[in-house]
Amino acid sequence: MNSKDKKYIFMFIFMFLGVIGTVQFKSILNNTKEKPSMAYEIENIMKELDSEKAIGNELREEIEFNSKKKESILKTFSSSNDDGLLTTKWEEAKLYAGFTNVKGDGVILTLNDAKEKNPIKSEYSLLHDSDIYEVVNELKKGGAQAISINNERIISTTEIMCAGPTIRVNKNRYAVPFEIKAIGDSKRLYYTFIESEIYSVLAYNNIRVDIKEATGIEIPKYNGNADNLVKGLEVVDK
């Protein structure tokens, strides 16, 4: 091998080492770039959450405005077309359906997860949608005339569903603690619940349960889109 061949070989080796070094340097540089901290990511998520809440509040206000506008139109129409009977029947229908704000005596329950989680059966230390569903059913058995969960009015089509660490009521998500209000005979509601099987189960699993009789409980009306409740239904004339 002559000296000229050796020069070409060395030149090729140096070029190869140079390429390898460049690639490694870029890789190290990329890995050492400062990544967003966990606190920064949480802050951004909280900002997004606040933004979504603001949008939700605006939509609620819009729904409330349109509902009042519709009520005004219906009242004007009914007052000009009958002797007040239609208006009375309409108000009664809304009351029965849960579309009016109501006030009365009853009970207030506050439910929360157990303070200390059971390491063997940790799922029993947490409240689930099925627990809330059974509590509501017991209140209905006790003669509850109006019920709300975290101020979400419970009506005939209300769904209580699991949504990860939260539950969904009327398509809105809520985390613990859950405040359940029920209007009716306060003593009957109280004793129906504390003598129920679900109360015993919750107490056995150290779920925090507080129930008290109260006067002047206010329960808001259903605030969802009522049109979606009857979408697809058709009245059948007999």
C-alpha cells in the first residue's frame, strides 16, 4: 500500500468519525434542552380548566336568558287566550317535572370518601356512582318531593354515571364531597335513610356520611336542555 492510498484511507476514517461526532453532539444537545416542569404543565391545565368553566357559565347564562324569554312569551300567550287556567296548568306541569325552583323542609346529606383507605379493598373506601344512585333511591322511598346532587336537580331522565374519579349528573361532572338535598317529611326521610342497607354499607366501609334535618332548603330547577329530553319522541293519538 503506497502513501497515497494511506492518505485516502485516513481521510475516509476522519470523515466518518466527524459524522458520528456531530450526530452524538446533536443528540446530547436535544436531551439537555430544558423540558417544561410538572408545575408549569399543571398551571397550563388549570388555566384551560378555568377557561372551560367560564365558557360553561356563559352558556348557562344564555340558557337561563332564553328560558326566561320563552316563559314570558308563553305567559303572554296564555293570559290573552284563556281565563288563566292554561297558565295554572302550565305552572303545575313545570313543578311536577322539576322545572321550577322549589323550597321546603327536608334533609341535607354530605357524602365523602373514607379518610383512611383500606389497603386490601381500596375501592370500597371510595364513593361510586352506584352508591349515590342507591342513596337517591332511598330518599325517593322516604317520600322526597325534590332532590338535588351538588345543586343538580334530579328529574326522571337524570343519569348518575361514573366518570373516572368523578360522577356525572345531568352531563356535568362532580367530585367528592357530594351534597344531596331532599325536600319532604324530614323525619321520614331521615329515618328511611339511616335504617337503609346502603347506609349500613357506607358506614361499614368508613365512608363519611353526615345527614341532618333542615328547614327552608332551596333546590334549583333543572337547567339542562329540555328539548333533548324528548328528542325523537312522537305523540300517539288514540
